Amino acid sequence: MTPILGMFTFVFNLVGLVICLVGLTFAQRREKRWPGYSLAGLGFLIATIPIWGQWLTPP
């Protein structure tokens, strides 16, 4: 793994985790929960971008 790819992995995981936690907090505190759950799902997808990128690109 190149240092740049490692740096991007860390950034995507950190940003995805923060978005996911914010979304789950919104889902817990609001009457309409679907926007919070959607935000949490988006955060999860952002956090898994490096894994999908390694899986989809050839070595």
C-alpha cells in the first residue's frame, strides 16, 4: 500500500465515522428518523470507499 493510499484510507474512514455518528444521533433525537438513518448509511458508504477501491482495482 502506498503512503498516499494509506492516508486516503484514514481520511475516508474518519470522515465516514463522523458522518455515521451524526446521522445516528439525528435519528435518535428526531421524530422522523429516516433522514438520520440515511445519513448514517451514507457515512458507512464513505468509510468503506477504500475497501471497495482495493477490491475493484487490479493489483
